Amino acid sequence: MRAMAWAALGLLIGTTAVHADAERIERVDRAREVFHDLIQSTDHAVPESLLVRAKGIAIFPRVLKAAIGFGGRYGKGVVSCRDSSGHWSPPAFFTLTGGSWGLQIGAESAEVVLFFMTDRGTRSLLESKFTLGGKVGVAAGPVGRTAEMDTDLKLDAEIYSYARSKGLFAGISLEGARLAPDEKSIASFYGEPVSARALLFDHKAPRVPPSARKLIESLP
């Protein structure tokens, strides 16, 4: 009986691990789909110069925001950073959290994409409780992909943000939102503990699952 109990426990743990991996694979796949939808948008496309110059991209397929007087924002996503050779890193898992207060009520779910335009911005991701709009400025992302706009666009902000809650993507202000590495998801996805620094800036991973390769290949 004891042996059967241990066997059942082992099966349960194994099933839970498989489910956790499946959830994170789905998160990476959804991130790729969200990014594809953003760059393929015809009316509100991301300027080409922003795509070319971005040092890092964070994609949160689902960010929940709810409020009854006091509000909160929470989402899980992935981040990839580009090296000096133009290669994108294996994705690292991150969480996005934030709060607000005032006369507000309701709830919504949004897809959020952040473009990091400077090395300082991407390096700040590793700081404890990195806050958007704190030391590193964040602005609503510009929309429209035309040669004239790309020529005139200064891109002087360090981070540009986009969100889609209903219909088309649009620039959104996310001051005060916090980003932090999701170490548990990273270890589960890659099969062993690995730091966000190793993934994003050393481009080192124990293995690169197929879903991660597809995401990397979809980035500009």
C-alpha cells in the first residue's frame, strides 16, 4: 500500500510538472502571436525605425487590470534582448504588476508590448523592483508606418509601450508598473535554474525549446 501511495504521489507530481511546462509553452506561443498581430497591424502599425532600433522587447499576452476605488494590474510575459550582432536572446519570463487609486471601477484584460530603446533600459530589468517611468522613462508608443514618419521620428524615450484591450493596438502610458524576473517559470521552462542575466545578456540557456526558437525568429 505504501509503495502504491508513493507511486501515486510521483505520478501526481509528474503530471503537475507537465502541466506547468505546458502553461509556460503556451505563454511563449501567445507572446509570439501577440507580437505578430502588433507588427502586422495596417492602420496602427509600429514604425519601422522603432523595430530596427529596439534593444529589447517585452511581451505580456494577458495583463489583468481591476479596480474598485483601489486598483491593480498583473500580468505574466517574456522578455528578449538583442546583442551587438543583432541576435535576440532566449526569452526570460517576467511579471508585470502595478497599482492605482481614485474614482475607478471595473476590470479589463489587455495585451501589452514594451520596446526598450537603450542599453540602460534593458539593463534596468535586472534591478530589484524595476519601475517603468522611474529612473527609465516610458512613453506611449507612436503608431503609423510611413517613410515620412520614420524620418521625422526622434524616438527619444527609453521605453515605448503598446496595448490592445479592445480591437486595435494603441500607445499606452504604464508609469508605475513594475517588472521582475519570474524565476520559477524560467527554471520550469528551461529544465533547471538559470538567471535572467544569463539568458538576456549572455544568451546562454541549458536548452532552447522549439516555442522559444519560434519566438526569437519572429522578432525584427
